[in-house]
Amino acid sequence: MDHVDAFWEMSMRLLSPFMLLVLTVLLPQVAQAHASPEAEDPKVGSTVTSPPQQVSIRFDVPIESMFSKLDVSDSSGQNAEEGTPQLNADTRTLTVHLKPLTPGEYTVKWSVVAKDGHRTEGAYTFTVAGGS
């Protein structure tokens, strides 16, 4: 083994624990960079007996209002929102008011950008039960 190989091998032995430490510190921050829903109202997959007047999603990190979307549609794809989504003062809760809903399944689609610039999106459904 020549001196260059010996130096390289020793350098890698010293850098490996350092790199592991760096990754251990940085990875949790990267994982927290995307906004994920903490709570939805109506809840994901729920059946409600009374039509909601709004849909709200609370995220685990602050989001940007300019880049936030919250769309609600019925089973035929018709828009069910009334007005534009509003971001609450906590900058974590996005709410949109709804038109009067009839019984059926509704799809909520959301797309947000966290304050650090990372975009996330998702969708879920809820059902408004029919009258008896």
C-alpha cells in the first residue's frame, strides 16, 4: 500500500463518523420541511349527518397563503366551494367555505407550500349522509 492509499483510507475512517453525525442532524430537518395535515374537518373518510359549512385542514408547519389551494368537489366533479380558501392567523390552518351540500361523496384536494418553500399535496373524501 503506498502513502496515497494509506492517507485515503485513514481519511475515510475519520470522515465516516463525521458524515454520519452530519446526516443524523440534517435528516430530521429535511423530513420536517414538508407540510403535512395534522387534522381535517370533516375528517378523512368520515360520514357526516349534517352538511358542513366549511372544510378546514390544519398543517404541522406554517404554510404560505399565496401558494395554498383547497378545492372541494362532489362526485360529478362540480365545485362545492364558496369563495377562496383563507389561511388563519396561525398560518397553519387553511379553511374554505362551502355551498350548501347535498347527500353524497365529496373530494377534498389540497396543495400547500411550507414557509421553507417545500410543496406538498394530497386528497381525501368524506360523505354527507342522506336524510331519512
